[in-house]
Amino acid sequence: MTPAQVSLVQESFWRVIPIAPDTAAMFYTRLFEIDPSTRPLFAETDMQEQGRKLMETLGVVLIGLTRPETVLGTARDLAVKHVGYGVRAEHYASVGAALIWTLRQSLGTGFTPEVEAAWQAAYDLIAGVMTTAAEGG
């Protein structure tokens, strides 16, 4: 990711924070719509708490993009945890699609093509690291 992309992702995330609970709920609704196989992964989950964790983790990861060596270790650890929850490699594409869709809805006209490309680059970076870690790499 370029420094400009990191800035775009971080700045746009600040605009999501005030509506974080609604954004998280929208994300999970969309994820379950486009990939029903993910719903059972959350069968025993308090979805409000899960949404809070999602937004908190996104914040930590996005702040860490200025120092990728720190965020990539966190992503690896998170991937190993997710394997234990039943997350499979194909779920990462669904999560990415749901995330981009949710950001488009939440940010409206602020989700410019440049912001979208920056978010896609950030997601691809993190998902790539997580997929590799989940596969034991």
C-alpha cells in the first residue's frame, strides 16, 4: 500500500466511527446475504458484541498500517484464531465483498474510487496474510 492509500483508509474510517454499531450490523447482514455459509460461524454469538469487536479490530489494524510489521503479526494471530472458529479460505472473498459494500453504503459520496481502491488494497493485504497464516504458512 502507498502512504496515500493508508491515509485514505484511515481518514475514511474516522468517518465511520460515529456510526460504528450501525455499520457493523450492516456488514454482518450483508455478509450473511451474500454468503449464507458464514451464518453458522456466529450461531452462538452476541452480534452486538461481535460488531463492537469488528470495529475495534478494524481500528487497530488500520492504525497499524503505518507500521505494517506490527499489523501483519496481529493479522497472522487473528487468522489462526479464525481457523478454530471454522473460517475457511473462501470466506475471505465474501468478507471483503461485504466490507466494501458496507463502506460504500456508510460513507456515501465520500467513498470515492480512490477511497475504494485504498480499502481494497488494505483488505487484500490483510486477507492475504491471514489466508497464508491459516494455511500454516
